[in-house]
Amino acid sequence: MAGRELLIFISDLHLTEHAPPVAVPRDALFERFWFRIAMARGEQPAHLVLVGDLFDIVRSPTWFLTPHRPYHLPNDDVCAMIDRITDNIIATEKPFFDAVRARVEEGALRVSYILGNHDRLLAYAPNSRRAIWKALTGEDKAVEFPETMVFPEHDVLAYHGNQADFVCNDDAGEGNLGDAIGSELIVRFPMVLREKVGLPLLDLDEIDDVRPIYAVPAWVRHFGANRGMMKAVATTWRDLVEEFLDNPFVKEWMHGHGGRGFNPARQLHTLLQLSTGRIMRRTGDHRLARLFTHLQTFFDGRFAQHGADLLSEDRYKGLRYVVNGHSHFASMVPLGLLDGRPACYFNTGSWRTVHQMGRLLPGRPAFLKYEAMSYVVFFPDPDAMGRDFEWWNGVLVPVTYTHSNAS
């Protein structure tokens, strides 16, 4: 395998039209990242693979200026919306794109883009892909962004990860329930609550950084309880959940993904119902926490198992590493042996603020807020230190985060 390149995977930056306040700006974050990469790459250019959700097209308030939604079937009007949102994001995140493009134009870096679920609509928007490619590389040309890539020189299979998440994936590439949740609940909740209370409430926008996504109802309670406005939070959330569950797209999705017993679709439906009304009071904390734990147990391990299943297929014979993102939780899972060699699954985590739910101690579910930066590096051959790969998982917790959460 002589001549292998330095191969890096990152995912889930979720760039949006309105850059949220962060401890480290994204362009400065990239420079911290590049400092390590520059030491490792030697004289060869590095290859940066963006494993989905670099752009967040779904969670844009711009959709609500029109009758269109990200879960609608793409048509000319929807594609025009995608182009509009993409242009806004590129303008907002200009320092970040300038930092990446500078490394590409000097010949130190090349870039590949894999689609995720929050940027899947780029598949229907050639103008947006062209604009993104120009922002990242300086090249003005038509490009395609695949959903899966194979890197045989490193034995790597890469895709976003939503393939193993029935909430955020549709086999036909159409809208999914995750699109509807992101649009109708996560984007609308801050908008409607601001109108109701007449306050800026800037940290409401951090609802889209809550992980896992089905913990959003608990974060809503956490937000309201900390600020003495539970009534406004509760009524706003209740109204939005009722509208959401009555949405024709959502009703059709729930019907199509139902089945016997307390299946995952019914669990999600029940969780949203429980998060409204009287359950919003403290008496519901333990009941909600138990349901969160049950759902987490269901989702844990699905991504790694899906990767192991793919590596067992003939079309991917010879590969032994799976890299994906999606969950925002970085992880490395040894899978066993393939043809006598160790195989491994990696989740690339995120470069976002994360509000992660804690649920193992008794009482109300609480959240730890932190800044995340994770990536996986596969090294050239030969490597001076004899490395095959490194998995980096960085977390920054400013004092202000822990103090504000304790208040």
C-alpha cells in the first residue's frame, strides 16, 4: 500500500444561516485542527472527507417564509429555497470557508463531500453544490456529492450514519420524520416562544444541539424550569406537538412505520404526547427518564452493527473500517476479525455545541453543555511513527457552561 495519503474524516458541523455563539469560532477551530494535521502530513497533501451534515438545510427558519418544507418532495420552488439557504450559510460562515479554501489553494489539502440527512437535499440542487464546492476549494464547476465513499488504500467504508436510523432515513431518498421534527418542532419552538414571551431568549436556538434528538422534550422542561417561565414553555410546546402529530406527513409516516407492540415509532409518538400537559410537571420526571433510557438502549449499538453487517457483504469485501457520523457522539467500536485482520467502527462525532442528557442518576434528566471536536485520521504508509489510524475526541467545557447549568 505504498503511497497512501493522509486521510481525515470529520462530520456534523451543521453550519446554519445564523452562527450561534461558541467558545471557539469555527475558523479558529479549523486552525487548531490544521496545526495537528500539518505536523502529520509531511510533504503530501492531506485528504479531508466531510462525512455528512456540513450544511444544515433542514433546520432553517427561511422555510417558514414560504409554504414549502424540507420534507416536501423537491420541485423547482423547493430547489430555489435550497439555493437561498445555502448562499446564506456560505455568507454567514465565510471565515470558516476561507480557512479551508486557503489550505486547498496552497496545495496542502483536498476535500471530499459525503451527504448526510440534514444536507441530503443538496442532491437535488446542482447550483448549491457548485457554490459549496467553490467556497471550499475555489473551483467553479459542477460536482456530485455521493452518499457513500470507499477508500480501498486504507480499507475504509464511509457514509453519514443515518442509514441505520429509521427516524432520519428514507430508502427512496424522500423526506423523513427527522426532517419534520427538525423543521416543525426544533426550528418553530424558539420562534413561537419568542413571540409569546416577547424576549430575545438567545439560548433557545441551542435546542438543535440537544442530543439525542428524542431528549428534546426533557430539554424543553429543563429550559423552562431554569428561567421561571414553565407555563409559556409548556403551552408553546404542547401546541406545537399537537400540530406536529396532526401533520399529514407525520401521520402517514407513523402509520407506515408502526407495527405490533410498543414499537419504536409508537414509542416516539408516546414520548411526544407525554411531554405535553400534566406530564410537564415534576411528577413526570421519572416516567420520562425511563422512556429515554429505553429508547437509548434501542439506538445504542445500531450504528456499529449496521457497519459490521455492511463489511460482511461481498461488495465491500477487503474493507475493515467503517466511518460515519450522525449521532454527534464520537466512538470507536472494535468489530472483530475480517480475513484475520481486526475490523473497527468509528463515529466521527461533531464539531458543534452539544447538550447531552444525563439519565443514570435519580431525579429530573439534566444536560451537560460542551463544545465538541472529533476526527479520525488514517496515516500514509510508511508513517514515521508506524501509525495506522488515530481517533481524536475533544471536549471543551467552559466554566460558564457548568455554572449556568447549576443555576
